[in-house]
Amino acid sequence: VDTVPPNYQLGQEVYLENCASCHAGLPPAVLPSQTWRSLIQEAQHYGTIIPAIQEPLRQVAWNYLSTYSRPITKGEEVPFRVGKSRFFKALHPKVDFSAPVTLNSCAICHPASAQFNYRDLSPEWADSP
């Protein structure tokens, strides 16, 4: 949906291949760069051991993730849950989440999230300001 320049397309593909095969692939802007850096370097992933992305593909994925995310400010805690990310909250200013946000709850409002499309919204959100 969002155009990614050719020099970042392989990084997006590596990210989606390695991450979106198990859960929703989040747009990099939802989490800070520090979170992404840790997630792609660690084999320990939310209580599960996952295969590491091997170099040089990890660097290619990092180039994509770091370009499309933002760093947190000094002294700010690195969020490892989507609902704790101030970037996620900034992207959802009028949404009152009644339940904890999970990667699988994205599809409720973003029905095309499985195709990495977060622009299309469910009918109840489509006309919201």
C-alpha cells in the first residue's frame, strides 16, 4: 500500500518473511528503532526461541526498519509491547482500547493487515476523523 523505494524493498521483504509469517507484520513506525534493533538481534522472542535472521539479511532488514521508525528520547523506556509504544498511541489518537492491544487485534480495525495494508479500515473507522 505504501510505496517503499527500491533500495528498501528487500529489507521490507526480509522483515515480513521473518516476522509476518507468525503474526501481523507491523509498520515500522509503530515501534521505536530501539525496539526493532533488539527484536531482530535476539533469539529470545516473547518467551519463544526463534531462528535468528542471518547476516547480511539482518542488516538489510535493519536498514528498512531503522529508516521507517523513530528513536525514543533519552531516558524513555524502550517499549516491547505495542500498546506501550507512544508511537502506536500517536497513530491511534482517537481510539480507546478497552482490551490490551495484541498483534492479532490489529485485524479488527485493519482488515487487510495480513497483506501489510494498514490504510484500509473497517467500516466503523473508515469515516472517522
